[in-house]
Amino acid sequence: MDETPDHVIEADLEGNIKPEKEFEGKIPPEVRKAPFLYWAHRKIHYHEEDCLVAVVGKTGYGKSTLALRFAEALDRDASGQTRFNIDHVIYGMKEFQKMLSQKHPIGSAFVLEEPQTFLNSRDSMTRKNINALRLFSTGRVFRNYIFLTYPKFNRIDKQIRELLHAVVEVQRPDREQGVSNYVPYLLDSNDSGEIYRWKFRVRQPDSVNPTAFKERRVDLWKDILPSQTIRDAYETKSVEWKECIRKGLVGFDGSFMTFDELIKPVEYSSGIQIRQRNKEVDEVVEKYRDTREQFMKNGRYVVNRISTKAGRSPHFCNWVAERFRLLDEKAKHDE
């Protein structure tokens, strides 16, 4: 008998998953009832691979809620207790790299929130996208679940898209029943980069003739919400991140930043000339830091005044004026 395709899940008459024999008794009850979760669980623990999934949908449909539910259901210890906590909800590339640099048990789950703000199709081949590709490409070593929440599938960088194992399209939730609605697809790509989607199917014995099997395609899947503890912790962290965005305390890689980190000059990969310019800007800023008010007029820094005093070009002094402005912002923030 041919091996069952990955997008076909074996189940009994009641709809319970039929795992491989060596898996009996090792699958959490919540996973046994959900074919998509079972597919993800099998990928980590049976095939010994990683699991990279994009969760996409319109604003307000509950992408993050569903990703949290998946992570909480799958990230379990040997006793069946969930290990997932709010520290594994990540908002920036720097934070993601730091988290994965630590040692985690096999089957740990991470939710990468709002990655379109720092990992998107318009940033192809930038340093942060290349770093993400390295982490995702070597994911099999770590064997973790990683869920990325995006508003649309085409917002994902093409090379990251090709590394995805599945995409989950979130539909309008049923708020009265307290359940999420979604449609999962298994992804595959050919050598030319075309991506194919496979809808999951459930194969189970026929109710009339138990020796025969039938396959059914489930067009809409349902799942309960994550625990109240995780939802409350997520809401707190989400509000904190949005407040930092409002105050300008989020870096280009999506990570939280302090004012001291924000006013540091950005060191681009384009090399020596820009690093040298940043060093010279530092020197001018430090020289006139305490007397910078002399360059102001009507509440704004006048570039020509800085240029005349410092003996540098107006173009160069634009950078100095911007640094002075950020120092003023920091002073207001400290107050």
C-alpha cells in the first residue's frame, strides 16, 4: 500500500486521528481531535522536521488568537502540560534571533507577530530578511513550531514563502460560540518557484461498509480560543508594543528600543564611507551637545548655522540637526 500523502489524515469512524503505532498514547487529546494540529505535531515528532506556518487574514479576524491557540495546544511537555508562554510571542527580528539563540526543548512554539512591519516582500535581500532566511532554513536542527501572522500571503518575502510548510487562512470568527474559523493548506513549490496549495482531507472508514474508506475535504475548520491567561498576557504585550510604535520606540527590525538605542546612528552594510560619516557626526554632536540651542530659530535647528559654526557642508549638517532633534526628544522623554 502506498504511503498516505501528507495532506490526507487517517481517522476512525468518530473522527479521531489514527496515529502511527509508535505514536499511540503520546499525542495530546486536543491534537488528536484536530487534523491540522496532528499534521503539525507529526511533522516535529515523527518526521523530525521543523514546522513553519503562516497565519493570514483580515484585521480583526483573529490571526493572532488562532496562532496563540495553535502554539498553546502543540507546545507540551511529557506530562501533557502546555509550556507555551507570552515570552514566545515575538515582535522583532532582533528579539527572534535572541530567543532562538537560547536552548529550547524540541517542539517549542513561537509566534512572530506583525512580521510585515520588518519582514515583507518589499524588503527582499535586506540584512534582516537574509538573517530570517538563515534561521528558517536551518529550522530542522531546532525542530520548533514557528507561526507568522500576516494580513496577506503576498506580503511575505518570496524566499520565505518557499520555506513555508503550510498557510492558514483565517475566516470571520464565530464570537457567540467563541471559536475561530480557518482553512489550512499544505504548501509545496517546484524548481521555478511556483507554489502549490493542497487542501487537507480526512480519510475514514465508510459508515455502511467499514472495509471501504472515503475521503472528505473539510472546507472550514473550527478551533476554540487559547486560554484566558494567554489572551490577557497577549493583550498586555500587544498594547505595550503599539504604545512604543506611537512613541517611535520601535526599530526598523520591529524590535523594542530605548531612546538611547534609537538615537545611535544606523550602521548600514554599505560600508566604510557611511560608518566614517556616522563617526564624524558623533564628534560634531558631542562638541556642541550642551550648546546646541545656539543653532535654533523658531523652535527648529537651522542647518546653515550649524554648517557655519562647524565648518561642514549643509548636507552633512542635516544629519547633525537630526541627531540634535533626537537628543531633545530624549530629554523630554526623561522628564
